[in-house]
Amino acid sequence: MHIKFLKIVTLMLFILLGLKGLSQCNIIYVSNNGVGSGTKQSPASLVNAVTAAVSGDVLRLDTGIYVISNPIQIPTGVTIEGGFIAGNNWTKISTAGASTILRDTLNLEGAVGQQRLVAFYGTVVINFRFQDVTVQTANAPSGSVTTYGLHLTSCSNYYFTRTMVVAGRGSDGLA
């Protein structure tokens, strides 16, 4: 009887310790005019939400257009999911383009003649997901500018579900 009790206690201990190591899913609510902490009642901006996100977090984007003027670094293990209607208690829809992230032409990167316009960078990032969002870059504003919706280097285990990536029209190179 005593041995059976010890086995049960040992099993329970392993289960509890194992559950402690599981990643937690935190939902961060985002709106295109957000200035809050990321709750339903006080959504965050896209940039603040991505900056605060840790592995296992889900960013729920309100419908609308999110204009960004600098590229965003994709965080490891984070889901960016669009198509939520904040005005309707964050009800989910999957309409194409309902949540669009648009990289404008401000703050080009690179040396003159080798400039680029990038919405998202991912460098050695794993386990991330884009779902029900459109990522778009503006057309190149001048000559010798390349456009990228996503620029990924050495990334793995990533998923794009009902996601559109629309790179703007690049410009001609130097003659």
C-alpha cells in the first residue's frame, strides 16, 4: 500500500513539473489606433504589441489598415492573426484584406543605389505564424529601390495561413 502511494505521488509530481514547463498563450489585442496595454478594452499599437510579444503569444489584430514606417522584426514563437472586429467584441472573420499591414515609403534602408523597402524581417526566427493578414509594401518611391513584404533568412517552422504578401512595384536599378 505504501509503495502504491509513493508511485502515485511521484507520478503526480512529474505531471505537475511537466505542466509548469509548457508555454503559456497570452493574447495581445491590437488596433490601428491602439495606445493601450493590449487588452480587449485597451488595445496596443502593432509596433508595441510585437515589441512586447514573447514566444507563445497571439496578436489579435482589429480589422483595418496598419501603416508602418519602419520594418518590424518577427518575434520567435508568435502568431500574428488578423480579422478581428473590435467593435463587435473581437468577433473573428476571415475576409481577405480585412487586416492589412502596409509599409509606407518613409525610412528607406541601405545605401543610395541599393535601397530597400521591407515590411517584416525574420532572421533565424522559428515557430511563427501569420494568419488572416495582408502584408503589403508601397511602390518604390525612386530609382534603385527594391521592395519586400517579408525578408526571411534562416527561419524555420513558420506558417502562412490565408495570408497575402504583396510587395510593391520595385524601381529600375542604376544604369
